[in-house]
Amino acid sequence: LDSTTDKDEL
Amino acid sequence: MNIFRLTGDLSHLAAIIILLLKIWKTRSCAGISGKSQILFALVFTTRYLDLLTSFISFYNTIMKLIYIGCAYATVYLIYMKFKATYDGNHDSFRLEFLVVPVGGLACLVNHDFSFLEILWTFSIYLESVAILPQLFMISKTGEAETITTHYLFFLGLYRALYLFNWIWRFYFEGFFDMIAIVAGVVQTILYCDFFYLYVTKVLKGKKLSLPA
């Protein structure tokens, strides 16, 4: 679960 | 996007607008911690630098610009325009006690040791404690204007709604970000005491005053 990619949250 | 995140963002936007209007209409920032507002401006600046590098959506871009604009406008109103009404004596929380440890933690615990990722991590950790100077100030003055309590309510509610957003995203998208979740839980816990006072006092029409 690589979470550094989608910084789509404010 | 899900309902929890949308209502969370709108709650956050409401808080920011309520504060700006309170200061602008009453032409006073009495009871408002300028230091917390400086921290929020720093949070948005370090988190939204990706405005310069990537486009996610119009909603994302516009909301980020509104948040940054309102944050700096609020700091300007407090420290420049209505400086005479700023209660510096009670706004005495030492910012370095927050910024330095948070900066250190962001360098130690992060997803990726890159410039933007460290700044994003710093902003996530900082946001979770950014309200402390404001809560500290209220504990020193022993009271808060009702409009200020509404500001704090929506500000605290926004991250609580984000917790549900993360549960939703984990369940439906398999997405989770441990750093954002842990910081969000800490941030929401810091409001619990205030939420209790807000529900038991302000919603019953009383003024929020802490036992002296």
C-alpha cells in the first residue's frame, strides 16, 4: 500500500 | 471522493470562513491565538507546494488556494490590520516547542525521504498540534466568544470526519496512510475536551467558560 503516490486529499 | 471527505472539507472551509468573518465583522481578534493561525498558514504552505508540481483536480486546486489565501489573510488581519486587538499576553504558547519536535519527527518517520514528502509529513504532524496555542489561550483566559467556539467545533469536526473517510477508503479502496491516520487521531483527541464543553454548554445557549 504505497501511499506516497496519491496525495489527493487536502 | 466520499461523503465523509466532502463534508470534512466543507466543515474545514466553514471553520476558516467563520474565523475570517468573525475578525473582519467585529474588527477584532480578541480571544484568537495568532500563533495557531501562523501554524495553520505553515501547515498549508508546506502541504500544498504540490500545487506547483502536479494537478489533481479543479476541486483540489481551488480548495488549496482558498485555504492558503484565507490562512494568510487571517494572519494579516491579526498581526497587521487589527493588531491593536490582538491579546498577545494570553497567546504565549512557545511555537518552537511544537515546530522543532514536529520537524525532527518528520525527518525520522516518513514514507519517503524526499523534499516534498518530508514537508508533507511535517505539515501532517504540525496540523495535529497546531490548535494547541488556541486551546492553551482559552484555558488561560478561561472563556471563549461563542463565534470562536463554532470555529473550533467545525475545525475539530473536519478531522473527525476524515477519520471516517479513511475507514471508508480502507474498506472500499484498500487505501490507508498510517501517518495521516495516527496524526488525525491525535488531532481529534485534542478536541475531545472542547467538544464536551461545546455540547454541554454552547449548544445549551451558555457561554463557554472554563472553571477558573
